Amino acid sequence: MKIKIFTFLLFFSSFHFFSQNIGDYQSVSSGDWTTSTVWKKWDGVGWVNLNNGDYPGKNPPNTDTNATVTISAGTTISNASAPASLNFKELIVKGTLQLNKDLTLSTPNLIIDGGTVYWMSNNVSLYLPANAALFVFGYNGSNGIQSNGACTNNRDLYIGGVKYSACNGSGNTVAGDFSYVNTNGGTLRSEPVATPNNYCAVTLPISVALKNADGLNAGISGLEYQWSFVSGPTTITVPST
């Protein structure tokens, strides 16, 4: 019996196709995240102004849990006056997001679509929830996740409490430095530790683990693997996951 496993890579090259839903936000000018006039909101017909004092992800009260927030191309949004935590469904960065202090997002998807997330000073962290995905599209060497000024290990990205990446130095991160994440589309690559990827007459289960940027076991669990039956008796059934 021959079995082959394929690991799911945590990126999708054709992922970035978006449409508006009621309650979505987009930036229309540059400014602080909490400035109402820099945003408009989709009401199902068109983009309308926000009420004074409102902004995406305001909590409490929060009615934006299903909202997509887009930082539009040509605009720059700073979190200098924003609360430490913002709650909405998805963040798309086509312009620039400036991180002046720590920021925790509830979004499972941070999509950098030709834009830039800038760490503006040291000791600033961006926190995403467990199982969140970071996507970098249209990387040209100067966008994606970047540091404005000194690039240090204290400018970092966490996913689910795990230090995912830092601007400089990958020794205590899962995915390596910002440059590695950018060039790989914002993804961790999941690979079987054993070689080759084809197994014959094997006794299940097979142990697999995630590798970090240095090819070492990253110690991350919860990934999904797909199994496919290549050849063998037709009476044998292999689970797909």
C-alpha cells in the first residue's frame, strides 16, 4: 500500500477578491484610527459618513464583528490614539497602517494587499488570535510588514500567544524575520519531517511536525494534513484528513 500526504500551506495566491457587505468600513483620508472623518461605512447602497465618535471596532459597544475594514491605497492610518484592542472580522491593508503602540486584533485574517504595516518604534507588538492567517500580496521589497527606523527583535508579531515573527532576528520566533514572512506571502510552510513524502506499507499513524524558517521543529500543533491513496488493494480505505 502506498500513501501520500500533502500539507496545507497557509496561503492562497488568488485569495484577494473582495466585495462590500453592510457594515464594512474603508478609509477615505489619512489620520488616527479613532477619527470618525477618515472612515466611511457601507450601508448597502453606498459609502456613508460615520457618526461623530465612531470608528471601526469600537468597543464597547461593538457591532462590527462581521465587518471588513479596509485601509485604502493612498491613505495612512495610525493607532496612536486607538484602544489596545479592536474587534472586527477582517483587516485589509492596501494603504499604510502605522503601529505606534501595541495592538490586539480579533480578526482571523490580516490581508496586506499591496500595502504596508509599519512598526513605528521599539517594544511594539501586533497580536492576532490563535489560528489567524497573515497574507502578503504584491510584495515589492518595501511593503508588507516593515519597520520605520531601527529594525529590532522588539518589533514583533504574535499569533495565538506565539511569537510568530520579529523585524530582526529569528532565533526566538516561529516564522523567522519580517523579510522571510514577506517573501513567503505571509505564511508558515508546513512540511512532513520525514523524507520522502511517499510511504509504502507503513503503520499508521505517521508523526508530522511543522518546520520553522531554519528547518527546525517549531513545536506547533493543530495543523491539518490531507492523505491520498496512491496504489494498493481496493479494499483499503484511507481517511482524507
